[in-house]
Amino acid sequence: MARIYTRTGDGGETSLIGGRRAPKADARVDLYGEVDELNSHLGLAVALLGDAPPPAAPRDAAAALELRRELTAIQSRLFDLGALLADPERSETLAREGAPVPGLDEAELERAIDRMEADLAPLRRFILPGGIPAAAALHIARTVCRRAERRTVAAARDIAVPGAVIRYLNRLSDYLFVAARRLDAAHGAPETVWVPYAPDDEGGSRT
């Protein structure tokens, strides 16, 4: 078996798909690094979900199992996305043609969001990240996903990035937010609402 270390990156460069050498600070390397970080947070959420006791209600238990299956599938899609970002030629072709990217289906995420929201109370106030450990991990993944989206949008000014990548990351962050809410609801964990700061009558603060 080949060693994990190759020493070829010791000079601060790496190879993109196709063989082109690029600095490790290259925009493409930065983007697929962001996606790799996001994937790792999803892996943590899946692991925590596996350790959590199953919800008592059969419908909630089924929802938790479905969520774990979806998250694992999304991890594979993110690996595909990272490989696409690491492939300048393919990225340029798809961006130029405006073609869909196989596997990056934002409509599928929308259907999952609609399914989960059907079992949730309407969101009337901002909520704070938290809940059971797996849900808290999903909130972290959501913020990492938003950052990956922002950096992809910024990088797309200078390099070719298929529009499907940006749309998928945008929808995925929504999915992760709703998934965290559904997971907390399944386990009976109350949501913590945002309480805006307001000075009291004596000059202190009211929370």
C-alpha cells in the first residue's frame, strides 16, 4: 500500500485534476478545502446521530433514520462537488454550457425540506444554535456551508464555477437548518429563541 505522505506538496503546491500544479492558496484548492471541512462536520453529525437514543415515537424514529441516510448520501455528493472544483477543465465546460451537474440536485433538497417542515411548528422567531449534540453539529455544518457558498460566489468572479454548485450549496444550508430543527423536535428538545437585548428601566439589561 502506498504511503499517505508523498512530499510533493512540501513546497506549497498541489496537483489539480488534469495534472496542473497550483499553489495551495489557489482559489480552487481553497474551495474544495471548504467543501471538505463541510463534509467533515456532516460526518460528525452522522456519528452523533448514531450515538443518540432513538426517539420514542415511531414517526420521529423513522424521521431520524431517514435523516441519517440523507446526510450520508449528501457526504458523497459533496465529495463529487469537491472533485468538480478540483477539475478546472470540467468546471469550465459545465460553467460555459450552463449544464446541470449530475448529483447536485437542489430540487431533491427542496423536497426533503418540505417533508421535514410538514412535521414542524411554523418558525415565528429566530432560534439559536443548540439542541441535542447531533443538531448542534448540523448548525455548525450550516454555517460552514454558508461560508463555502460565499467563497464560491467570490471565486466565481475570477474562475469558472458551474452555477449548479452555488445553487446546491445555497439550498444545502437551508436543508441543514431545517434538519437540525426536525432532529430536535424528534428528540423532544426545546428550541432556544433569540431574546433581543433591551435595557431595563434601571439602566441594566433585560434578558
